[in-house]
Amino acid sequence: MANPITQQAARKVLKKLHAQEMSRKGDAHPKYAIYDGDMLLATTGLRHSSNNDIPVPHVAKDLGVGPHFVLEMARCTKEKKDWLRKIGK
């Protein structure tokens, strides 16, 4: 994979999408939910790790977009409104 989605990039995107952590005590991995108003649009999870370079390719699929779109969001060229449009909301 030429430009893998790293945990660092995924965290930037989750912040930009105003993701809410929905993990419960004892969960193996932190889980996040992304809402538009009261409507749940997507959920994803990340590993517990201090290594920000860990690849997390599943995030793109969880968000319903391609990896290139996720990387554009991480690089600040796309916003939440662009993601909502992309997924048809």
C-alpha cells in the first residue's frame, strides 16, 4: 500500500468528524461513533498503541469511503461536509 492510513491519520479524521468514543470498560480496542445530529452514520475502532504509524486500513471501509479520501481528510483538504456528501447524506 503506497499511502497507508496510519493510526495518527485516523485520529485526525475522527477528530474532524467529531467522533464520540463509545468504548466501555474492558473493551479490547477503543471504539468511536460518528453522528449527524442524532443519526449514527459510522463506527470504527483503533488499537491501543503508542505507535502512531500502525496501519489501520479498515477505517476507510468503516467510514464508507476509499483510503485516498481518508488521507485527504487527514491532510485537511476535505471536511466533514465533504464526507457527508460522499456517503450520500
